Amino acid sequence: MTIQTVLIANRGEIAVRVARACAEAGIRSVAVYADQDVDAMHVRAADAAVALDGTTAADTYLDIPSLLAAARASGADAVHPGYGFLSESAAFARAVEEAGLTWIGPTPESIEQLGDKVSARRIAIAAGAPLAPGIDRPLEGADEAVAFAREHGLPVVIKAAFGGGGRGMRIARTLEEVPDAFDAASREAVGAFGRGECFVERYLEHPRHVEAQVLGDGRGTVVVVGDRDCSLQRRSQKLVEEAPAPGLTPEQRTRIHEAAHDICAAVDYRGAGTVEFLLASDGTIAFLEVNTRLQVEHPVTELVTGTDLVREQLRIAAGLGISFAETPEPVGHAIELRVNAEDPGRGFLPSPGRIERLRVPGGPGVRWDAGVEAGDRVEAAFDSLAAKLIVHAPDRDAALVRLRRAIGELEVDGVATVASFALAVLDEPAFSTDGFAVSTQWIEAELMPRLEPQLRPAPAPQDALRRVAIEVDGRRVVLGLPDALLAAAAGAGGADGGSGAPASAARDESVLEAPVPGTLVRWLVDDGATVAEGDAVAVLDAMKMETTVVAHRAGTLARSVEEGATTAIGDALGRIA
């Protein structure tokens, strides 16, 4: 079977990565885009692009009918889902195949079996994989999670059965926290994945996060490509990843590789996938989940094994199988930093906006995978990941030196980034090769209190897109035009961009401002309640993460925004008098 045109059902960095792999394979690529992505880097990188007519993830990158319509309109014969969005949706995979297209990923049945964390636990048990205690079915409610915690002890973790990437996951260390953790995990899972089923298991304190990359041909052959450490996380989402995982004993590495192989072989796995484990300080290994897709951190495995995982995905989908039969021997060491538009000094608060200037690192052993260039926006409606900085060197110490040099070359103006956090990590003894002692909670527990806030850039205006019907040679054509252009054409805007507007009024100190653009998903206190400075008062869903809004002063809260409302940075959510 020959694949000729691939629709990339995603955006940002991963869509650019897939488009480049298609170009090298001689395959035509088609991008899709939400309104605000009309001139995004992934659109420019593809051979063609199709509009999805919307501004939210639900209306665009998560809308299966729109994506299938884009595939039909572009003449695509295959679909690559990237990571995130619908990449682990069995319904999308099945719809693609039923439309007569090639799905570049696992079969819908494998996604259902492994993507559902409850079902995956059962498969892991049958395969003899190590596991933490847990309930092997969706919870019926918060009370059931409380009962589990009473029986098996604390802490516990509530996880979305169909989640991933740390979303839809909450840790509870007291019985009183369990109901709220269940509600928050369910709510976040619905927003990110469209399904809110959750399960519970014992939580290992201060574990490392170790994972194995696998490839399967769908006909019984599964190859473990290597392992990675992804322990440096904030909000249970990875920030720094490396390969191979440092400090594993030969027995631990063998146990992880064998368990990953056996779990995937049990379902005749097809394509790229990752089996994740927790490694406790006492050496206990516990199966975590299977991600039935390509991972954000796949470049570190590519660099130490000489494997192009996206090209392997294309080969497997075309029926050509895997290009190698055994686990490659890793060469050197690779480290990846996710260059997120976030301010570590403000609790990794998302920082969307326009990238005014960008200087990209280079030189030996440096790879830059990006979804933005200078002049592009990091969109508030989507993920905060702007780019990935990956280095490769003969050993881990050399890779750390190279990473420090590359971060020093990186310059970004217009949005805050995690670069300062990465430099702080490199100075930490716990991250050194000899004293490697980080865990999945290490950033928040040890490092975050010492990080300084960055100068906060002014939020860039949102470029709205308006669709206008026109006639060309007797045919109706719809053009999507920026509002600013239409305003200028109508004479509504001045040549100075509106700089003659009157100065803004003095800042009202009583206003409770939205710290990020997003959606107000929940008020935590009643209207008219008395609050103290620092009290949590609301929850915003921003850039696919929940952000807690705290009271900036003590007083009486008067709410002015309803739950479900969309807000911009600095918008008044209410007032504290």
C-alpha cells in the first residue's frame, strides 16, 4: 500500500514535525487550522491547508466531522493524529478507517484496550507487569474513591480513564481532599478529552517517571526502541526528558523493557507507543499507563538510537513493517527541554502572546523542533508548548554542558518561557549525574519556591478572523480576513493603530483580575463571601490546564463573571471590597 497524501489532524510543533517527515518520504502533507492559526507555522510547513472554521479546540482539532471533511476536500488518503487532541481517540481512528482512509496509529481496538487506563491495568496484570494497588474499573463517584483511600491508605491519585499528559489527574493526601480531587480530575478530563470517567490507585511518593518507547507492526512483532526518564514535571506534565534513563540497574531496565514489550504484544500493537512506569526510591517499579501515540519527548530516543520514529509510523501504516528487529544500542545521551510559554516564577503560569523576537540555538548536537517563529503567536486557546530544545552528546555530563550552552543562546521576547527554570535545574546537585535524585514532585516541592517571576509582557491583542462571502468568476468563495484588515478597509482604524486613544483610567485595586486567558470553570467561594489574601477563589481552564485564581487582598468578594465565561488576561472576574 502506498500513502500519497497525509492529513495532519493537529497543530503546532508536532504538525510541523510530521510535515517534515512527509516531505522527506515524498508524501504530500495537508494541514488543518483553527481561525487563529490561519498563518501558523504548521500551516506554512505543509503542502496544503484546510480551514476548520472555529476558534476553540472543541470546534476544530477535536471535531471529527470537520477533520474528515478536510481530508475529503484535500484528497488525503491517510491521517496522522500527532499527539494530544484526538491522537488517542478510538472513535476518531475508527471513523478514519470507516471513511476508507489509512489511520497512522494503533488499531481502534488497541486504543480502546490500552488507552482506557482501567482496561490497560487488566492487560498489565495478565502480562505480569508490576502494578500499584488500584480499582480496575471506572469509579461510580467520589465516595468510592474515599472508601478505597480508607482501605489502602494515602496518598491516592485520581486519574481520568481516557486521559494523558498529566491532565485529568489529581493527588489527594488527606481523606478530605479526595472528593475535590475526583471532581477536578473528572472536570478536567471532560474538557481535555471529552470523557470524565476516572479510577483511583495508591500514589507512590517522590517516584521517578521512566518509560519505554515501542514500535509494533500490528502483526505480532513489537520492538522496544529504548527508555527515557521524564521525572522533571510540573502539574504532572513533563518539562525535561532524557534518554537513556540515567541510573537504572540492568535488572530494572530489563524489567521495564520486558513489561512494555509484553503489554503491547498482548494486543498486537501497531505503530508507535509508550509504556510508562513509576520507579520508587526503594526500587519498586509500578506500571502507570500506555500512551497509544507518539510522545512529545520522542526526539531524545531518535537521537540516541538513530531512528526516525515518524518515518517508522509512516512505514508501518503503509504495511512495510519496522525497519529493524531488535532494540538499538543507545549511543551517547540526549536531553530535551520543552520550551513552554510559561512563567516558572509565577507557578508556571501560562504566558500566551506574540513572539516579538526569537534567536534559536545552534551548533553541534543541537536540535530545535518548533511550532512558532518570530512574529507568531502562542495561542491562549491551545497548549503552551512553543518549541523543544534537544541536545545530544557522547555522555550525560557532556549533554548537560551542551544544554547549558544552548539555553544561553536562546532568546525569546514577547512571552515568558521556562528557560530560566532550566538553567536553575542545571545548577541543582539533585540533577547531576552522580547525585541524580529528582522525582515527579521535585520541581514543586524543592525548586519552585526559589524561582523568580519574569517581567510580564503586555498581552498581545487577539487576531480575530471574519469570514466574508465573495464571488469569483461566477463562483461563491468564502475568504477569511483579519478584523483589523476589514476595519482598515472600512476606514474604522487610524494609521497609528489606535494610539490616539485616551489614556486608561487609574487601576482599580479592588478588581480581581484573570491571571491568564481562559474559561472560568468554577467559583470556589460564594458571592458575598469574606476572603483572606491568598485564598483560592476560582478555577480557570487556560491553555489546557486548570489554573487556580487566588484573592489578591482580603475583603468581601463580589463576583461579576459567570461560570463558563471566557476571559482575557486582566479581565475583571469580580471585586474584593
